Amino acid sequence: MNREEIIEKLKSGYREFCTTVSSLNPNQFEFAEAGKWNAGLTLDHLYRAVSALTKAMMLPKFLFRILFGKSNRPTRGYEELVKKYQGKLEAGGKASGRYLPSKVTFANQIKTERALEKSVEALCNQLKHYSETQLDAYILPHPLLGKITIREMMYFTIYHAEHHRKIILRDIRG
């Protein structure tokens, strides 16, 4: 995917996620199996992940090299990146630290959805400041995947919304 395709996939993927969450009634929104996240927790988790990435993308480019280094390998394709992430999940990988969500009630759903949408828009705006070459040269740390290129991080971010949307649809009750 090129930069413009990534931007479009980010916008459409998170719009679909928010549309799915908006379609839930209060019982569906707040229901969760024991030990699982409900839609509100998932919404907050995605907001935290996208917000952190957006802030990182605002760093001056010279800091990327200083803080994280540069890529020393070709960028993985979307499918390969998704497969690697799924393998990490199957091996027991889970969200941790600042990516652990806080409770979002049904009453706060719209506010949190809007915050997520604004964060996705800000991420897409930041992405426009990177050339195709820079997307493959600069790297960022991912909690489960290690250091990955910015393009791979965008692939992950696209997949992340779809991954959680499917879980919500699978687990709807009430």
C-alpha cells in the first residue's frame, strides 16, 4: 500500500469500527464475557493506541533515527505483518501498560468515538508529512512486534481496528 492508500484504509477502517460500536444498544456495549473486554474498553484501547502513535508521528524526523534507529531490512507486506501479529497473540501476547483501557460507559460512548476519530484524522495528517521512502526507513517500537517500520506500524493500525471490530461482532449479546 502506498501512503494515500494507507490513509484511506485508516479512515475507512476506524469509521467502520465506530459505526459498529454506535450500532450497539447499552446492554451490548457494556457486555463482556469474564476476563474479556466490552465494547467500551475496546474503544478506549484503540483510542490510546492511535493517540500514542499520533504523538510519536509528531516527533521531528531526526529524532526517529536518534531514538529508534533506522530500518535494516525490507518492509513486510500487510499480510505478512498481520500474520506475525496474529502469531504473537496466539503465543499469549496482550495489551499492557498505557494501552490497557479504562472503563467507558454507554453515556460516554459518543465522546470517546469522537476522540478516536479526531486522533485518526490527526494521524492521517501527520502521515502526509512522510515520503514513501521515509515510511520504510524510519522505525518505531511496537509492544509485541518489536521495532517495525512506520509503514508496518500503519499496516498494524489498520488491522488493529478490524481485529477488534470482528471480536465485538463475534461477542455481541443482548
